[in-house]
Amino acid sequence: ESCTTGIQCFLLILEVGLANADVSAGMLPIQFGDPYYALYYLFVVAFVILIILVLLNVIFGIIIDSFGQLRSEQEEVAKQMLNECFICGQQRHVFEDPHVDSTFESHVSKEHNVWDYVCFIVYITSKKQTDLTGTEAYVIEELQQSKLDWFPLNRALVTEDP
């Protein structure tokens, strides 16, 4: 390929230089004694410094920062899973109160076991409409409307006053 303007030559050299990772691959061969050799040398060095080192490091920085952000989000989710009940949203420290008769682990494994809720939903959705109790019909209706009003949000039996 050839170019007729300075901009075309710069873009052509940039294209071939990025493809080959060598800017001189897109240029005509030049000898050391040529009066334009110093300009050629400066262009090659500037290309390597600006394009290869700076831009690639910027791209790598963006990638590394993105992975760091993903890691932070995953750590936050893991922290939330360890310290918050998925069903009611109560924090672990609520169950550390001496007036509460349960531990957090007991609460999430017995009182608000996620799999119990999943099994309940599967059970009521597989039942005939005519066989549903009033509570089951209410839960089915709430599920169809994508409402979670039937979930005990911010409520647990062991933390409520008798």
C-alpha cells in the first residue's frame, strides 16, 4: 500500500505497526547515513513509547481494575451471605443478643432454610388450583404478581416478643 499525504502515511504506518508490533514494518527501508534517519529513529522510538508502552499499559490497567472491582463485589456478596439471612434479611448480630433463643446458624438452617422455601414453592405450584389451601392460594397469587409480601422480611419468630 502507498500513501500520498502525511496523515495517510501516519495511519498506514500505525496500522501496519500495530499489526506487526513493529512500526518500521510499514516504512520504507532507510539507511543510517540518510538525512531523515534521525526523524525515522525518533518516530520509531515515539511509536514504541506512546503506542506500545503507554496505550497497552492503559488497556491492561483498565482490565486489572475491572477484575479488582469484580473481586470486591464478590467479597461483598460473600460477606452478605455469611452475615445476613437470605429469607428475612436479619443480620447475624441480631441473634447474638442474649434475649434471643437461637443462633444465626440455627436460624438459617432450621427456621429460615432456603431449601424449605424452594420446596414449598415447588409443592404449591405442582398442586391443582382446587386443592390449594387459602394460604397456598395467596402465595401462588403473590408469586404470579412477582410480589414477596408473603416472605417474613425483617421478621423472625425467635426475635419477636412473645
